[in-house]
Amino acid sequence: MQFETRGRRGGARKLTLILAALSLGALIAVAGSPAMSAEIKDGGDLRAALTGEPDVLDPATSSVYTGAQVYEGIFSKLIDMDASGKFVPDLATSWTQVDDKTWKFDLVGNATFHNGEKFTSADVKYTFGRILDPKTASAYAGLYAQIDSIDASDPAVAVFHLKSGFGPFLTNLATNGEIVNQKAIESGDPTRNPVGTGPFEFVEWVQGDHIALKKNATYFKAGLPHLDTVTFKFLPVDQSRIDSLSAGELDWVDAVPLNLVPSLKADTRFTYVTSPVAGIPDFLAFNTKQPPFDNPKVRQAVALAINRADIRDVAYLGTGELGLEEVPTGSSWYDPTGIFAAEPDIAKAKQLLSEAGFPNGLSVEYLGLPQYPELLKTGQVVRDELKAIGIDMTIKPVDVSVWYDAYVSGKYQITSAYQERTIDPDNFYSLVIKSGGPINTVGYSNPTVDALIDKAAASSDEAARKDLYQQIRTIVTGDAPLVFSHYETLNYLMNKNVTGSAITPTLSLHMENLGFTQ
């Protein structure tokens, strides 16, 4: 689960944090093309383009989405998630919750690592022990902190013993649970030479140009993958990806520029795939540790002054949906009650500013990212709308590395950020909102909220968890340490003879399902 500093849009993907979890429930691919149902012919070399270069290909230490896009084709997980949000088998054939703190996973018997090592429960135990080892410095250790021990005495069964109940456990396994092999990790360089049990084997990484994978001839899932090879080209410039696809130099691209979506969607040369519900929450982040946003009334005033419809229409060209809470409306976790500032209220915003000690308004600085036009346009919309309540917001454009350093060190007043690849509410609240959370860059702290977050995470009762998250949302949206502004949609584009691409809640590319129809 990764939180990326807007890297997937432009290419400056090296500066990221872990993502957390938001229930996207039903990110289902929509193609509208006969090619999606056409028969796949095995074989072929797929040329794909990503919006940037991975940092590393070690799933325990990579913190960049482009890295995940590549290594998820090399590794397998115990369980996965389909496009409807349902958990499905991967290296585990079945799983059972024995009690609140015990999970049993029955494992496949025919999986082999690319180095020839047979997959067993020992690999499961090693994988999560390595993630939790402080020496690994894994950004995902927090997702598995509730693991007390793993029983691997039976090679065909892995039994997880948790410290307490943990509602997001399966979601975390399906999102960031790639299984590695001890011999491969300790005898080679896992950052540059990944070895998994997945559908494709690593071939080469040419810095600044591409990563090549080849078909795993001994893949444990019959009939997969369809392709012989996949080559990921690094093309950070949006137009370069579309130009290369149009010229026949590529077969598949992600992150279709929003301004080109209408024309490309209608272009008969291509198949366009998107999701019917938005999946990436964008938000305005306030530095609650410094004036003026240490005052909740100032934060509430900003929340009441912005018009999310304007942000959607101007910054995102009408795509996506209004951002109102940490999950989109299509999520099973979505709750429309208790939402603060769903509609602008200029009179109330002015009143709050006056009560905060700013009857004549104030000046603030927004840290902007010119590399990422949607965020910069969001800042421009917010700047224009805050004038109505007497806030003069200047936009300071900075490079992404400068932005990142300022954001994580609390040296900013207001900026935009977002969470990516999110499935369960716990990860948003545990990481972004909880006191001391690893992505709590807004400096928010509320002991009551902390206690509710812990209680919700420890519960396995979905109804009880939904009630707790409703309570959390009511408090947090009122305190407004951040204000949700928009939910983005994801999109892929491919040549008409390519099929099998779908957008799932985990945002995995699942290249094993792709193939050519002719």
C-alpha cells in the first residue's frame, strides 16, 4: 500500500510514502470494446509504458507505485483481490479464521521460485519476519505489526498468530503481501534482481530506459501467463506515451492525460479502460502545528469556502467525483452522514475566521507542484475561492523534492496531497490521522480519535467497525486537519489487439491476464 507524492502522473516517482487503505469496494474495469471478450492467443511481446522508473524491485522496501507495477508480476501473494473487491486465492488455496487472533492458510503445492526453490510455509514465515525486522526498514512493517508469530511446522500450511484481533489483516495481505525466498534474498541483490513465484521472471533493468520480464514457464496457475515477454518503458512525459502508442511503438500505457481522455476514449484504434468509481482521494493538508492552521476554526473556514465541484471541473476536467471522506461513494465503507462542509458556506466561513481572530482576513502560502498540473490547478481554484472570505493565498511553486522535504518535516502551511491504492479505512486513519502515524504530516493529534482508531482496527466485526469509523469521521472532519477535495479515476489505454487489462482495488496490473487477440 503506497502513498505517492504525485509521482504516477508525471514521473518524479522517487519520493513516496506508504499508502494506506481506503475501501474502493468495486473498482471494476470498463472497456466498452469487443476486444475485451475476444480470445487471447498465447505468445507475444507486450511493450508497456510507465510514468516513471521504479526505485527498487524489492517488495519489502520499494515505496514507489511504478515499482509495484513491475514487481507484482514477479511475485505472488497468499491472497489477492479481484475487480469486485472479493478476496481470491493466490499462493493460498483457502484460509480460515480459527479465532480472533489466529488465521490458517492452506498453501498450493506446485509453486516454485524462479531460482528453483520450492515454495513452502517457511517462505511465508521468512517474508513477514523480514518485513517486521527493523534492519529491513520496510515501510510496510506497520501493516503487519499485529503479527505475533507464524507457525510453519507444516510446509503446506501457514498459521498466523496475531497479538489481537485485526480487521484489515486480509486486505493488507492482498495489497502488500508479496512472498519472497530467503535464499534468493540472501544470495543476491533483491533490489535489482527480484526472485518470486509470479507469472514473469526478471530479465534486465536498463537504467533510465526499461525493465524486461519473461514468461515463467513453471508458473503454478495453469494456462498463465499468456505473454512471452513484457517490457516496461519509462516515459514520464504524458504526450510521449500517447505518441508512442499511436506510432505502434507501444501496446499498453497507464495514466492517460485527462485532457486527452474524451478523444482517446472514442479513438477506434485503442481500447480504453477505466473504473466506474473513483479510487484516489486528493486532499488539502494543513500544518496544524503552526499558525494560522493550528486554529481549527481557520481550517474549518477553508473547508467551508471551497467548492469541490469547481475543483473537479477545472482541475480534473470533469472526471472523478467529489471528495467528501476517506472513501469514495462506491465503497462499502462509505457513510454520507456526518460529512462536514459538503457544500460551500461563505457566511459561516467568514464568521469562523472572525472568531479565530482574523476579522480582516489573513495571508497564507500554498506549496504547489508545477510538475503535477491537477494539484497545481487545485491550488489555483482554492486560491480564487478563498478570496471570498478574505484569505489571500499565494502559491509557491517548488520541485517535488523540495515539496517532499517540506511536507514531511512540517515546513509548510497548506498544500495538496493524496493517498493511493487504498482499500480499508484503518490504513488511512492509522497512518495519516493517528498521533505519531508514519504519514501524519499534518501533525494532528486527538486522544479520543486515537482510541477509536485502535478499537476499530482490533475488531473483526464489520458492522461494529463501520460504526466506529462513522464516529471517527465525525470528529476528524469537524477538526479538519485535512479537507478532502476530489477522487480521481484511473485509466489505461491499449492497442485494439490487446485484451485482459482490468483495474482492481489493489491497483495491481495483473499482466498475467493480458494477451494479444491476433
